Amino acid sequence: MSNKLSAQGMKLLKVFHLIFIMMWTIGVVFMSILNWKSESLFSKFIYNQETSLFIDYVFVIPGAVCAVITGIIYCIKTNWGFFKYKWITVKWILGILVIIIGTFVLHPIALDILYNTESLSEENYKIFLNDWSLDIVTLQIMATIQAVALIFLIVVSVYKPWMKKKK
């Protein structure tokens, strides 16, 4: 009895993997767009930050976790393997890097920004923007880099560049 997935099983796995990749990538792209929106009104800024975190919790985090799980299943239950091809190795390294940066750098910054706006009003919003400008710009730039990285991973998945890894 084979330990590999059948053709039908591979198709089903691919469907779920693609859905999770879409959740993750589209979520990050929209979070990036929301971070770049320049809002003159404090209430709109808060709305964008809260919406961004909602997207993170509902689409990005579950999408990323499930994409990794289905990716692991792909590597174990098909002939692709973890490190058999350079393009798969690149996908693993970059994908895990995106998750680590999102989890330990960007998410805490987004939470800090939102937490520190709780006691603000429209009057001191401009002062807040000046005080937090470095964190806001970091979030904008890094979210954009993450979106581009995830789109790059999709391109790598489609074109499967680089030759087979040498043994």
C-alpha cells in the first residue's frame, strides 16, 4: 500500500492549499493597502487599523497556518518532497520568514498602534501620528514587502524555476 496520495487526493489537497494561499496573500495585500491609506480623520485611521487586524485574525493567520499544514502534507504525501527542488526550498524559507516577521514584528506593532490610540481624540491625533510615524512607516513598508513576497511565491509555484537541487 502506497503512502502517497491518489490523483483525486492530490487534486483535493491542491484545492484547499490554493484557498489557504489566497486567504493569506489577499489578506496581506489588503492589510498593506489599509496601512498606506492616509487618513486625516482619527476615526477613519482607527477604522483602518481595526479592519486590518480583523483581516489578520480571520484571513491571514488561518490562511498561513493552513497553507503550511497543506504544504507539509504535499511534501510528505507526494513526490515533491521538502528539499528535492530548489523552488520548493525557496518557498519554504521565504514563506516561514514571512510568517515569522508577520508574527513577531508586524503584528505587535499593529497592536501597539491600536492600543495607544484608545485614549486619543481627534484633537491629539496629529501629535500621535508624529510620535508613532516610525512605527507606522515600518508597518507600511514591511506589509508591502510581505505582500510582494507572497505574490512572488505564487509566481514561483506556477513557473517552478531553477533546476533540480544537486544531491
